[in-house]
Amino acid sequence: MAHDLSPTARALLALEAIQNTPGITAQRLGDRLGVTERAARRYVAILREADLPIESVTGPYGGYQVGRGLRLPPLTFTAAEAMGLVMAVLEGHRNAADPADLVGGALGKIIRVLPERVAGPVRAVRAVTVPPPDDEIRVSPELTTALIGSCAAGRRLRLVYRTAKADRPMEVDPWAVVLRHSRWYLLGWSHTAGAQRVLRVDRIAAAELLPEEFTPPAGLDALRALEEHLSQGWRYPVEVLVEATVRQTSYWVPRSMGLLEPADGDRTLIRATTDNADWYAGRLAAIEASFRVLGGAELRRATTALGRRLVRAAGQSGE
């Protein structure tokens, strides 16, 4: 059947083969198309004439791959890949049911080119997707794209950041955009505050690219820095000594709960803050090693109260 294909069909099949198998050689490409190696190279040339960024990888094991270009080249998906992508979008972006939404419009384009046996069930699922409530947190894809671009370019930003009291202007060196627990954050250095800051992207009202450039910290672990930052700055201090190594303690205590520091005798010191001492005490109870609360007073109270409740739950007096 390969010999009955039109040149256009073979060119599209060539694009699909190069996308699915980066580094494919001209010989293997010809085998896929049912043509000679020389003819396969002609189809690559046709794709390039259409301004598709087909790159050649040099060397004895070189071949073809799709590179980066000004335009997104046509993408090809299997039915299972397309369905998985659509399901992920519907699950993670509830506005995907709205054709007027940016993501919803992009999803509509995918659905329009799916085989009908796949598109039919997808349209049915999309039609019954519940619209989000008016107060649902929304993040602008355009803004997020601009923030990620400024991080990559190492360019300072002037932001307008919404707080409970007022909109605050800020100048920030954006280090990274991080997604954590379905919420987007911007990690960076605030020149306005003179300190590291973690900003919620949904609270950024405006962003302006400035000419100043910067270099992010060497070896930056953006997720780790974000989680450690989120464990600090709350009302009540936390200081706990755990009879286990830092590595062992990290299985029970995530980075968002505090900084884990090595202490004498292969022990770990947890330093953090919290606004909810009762919740924090409950999380400490999951530690499968002996520990002692060194500070502060509110956490000691909450831990004592939790201990008494657990003793009563075991059918004892708690005295």
C-alpha cells in the first residue's frame, strides 16, 4: 500500500516518523515510506520547503529530528495519546469546557482533527463538564508564558502584586515558575523588599519586562527553595529534635513543613513556623521515631493536647 500513497501523504508520514523517532536515518525513513534512501531525503527537503524545522544530526549515528522554529509544526498523535491529552486537560483545567477560554479553544482544535470514534466520546465528556465557580482561582496562560520567558532570558520584571490591603508595585528578578499542588508560584529576588520572595501567579495583576539582566543562584533547586520558603514566616515558631537522620526524617516530614538540619548523634533538628499548631502536632505524630518539641510554647500545648487525646482513645486515663 505504501507504493499507492501520494507525495503529500508520504511527506506527512515522513513528518510523523521523524517526530516519533528523533534521530531516524534516511535509510530507516525510506523503509517506513516504502521508498529509496534518496527519495526519503527528497521528502525531508519538501518538509523544509514548507518551513518546517527538520534538523540533521551529524555523525555515524546521525539522522533527522524536529527542531525549534517560529511556527509549531503539525503534530501527530495516536488515538490513545490524543485521548490521554484531552482527559488531562479536562481534569486539570475546568475551563476547558468553554470554547471561549484560551485552553478550551486549543482543546477544540485537537478535538476537530481527532478520528470520529475518538472525538465523539470526548465531545460527550466535554459537554457535561461542570463549569467552575466564579471564585475559582484562575491563572492567565499569557501571563505565565511571559513569566517563564523572563526567567529563561534572565530579565528583571516590574510587577503589580495584589494583596489583601492594596496593589503593590515590585521589581523582581524571576528565578523560576513552579507548579505545586495545582497552584502556580513565581520564585525570585525582590529588589523592593531586598529578600527572596515567593509570589502567587494568580495575584500578579501586571508584569513589565525591564532592561536589567540577572543571573539566578547557581545550582538552584526551585521546588526545594519554594517549599522551604513556604514553611517560614508564620505566627508560631517550631523547633523539634528527631532521633533520626535527616534522610530518614525527610520520609515523614516534607520540605514544606520546615528546614531539616543535622544535629549531634545522627539526629535532625526541624526549624519552621506555623499558623496552626494543632495541625502541625498531628503531622509530627506521623514521625516513626522518637522526637522532642524544643519550642515554641503553642506547639508544646498542641502536642500535649494531642497526646492526651490519643491516650484517651486507647482507653486509658491520660494521667
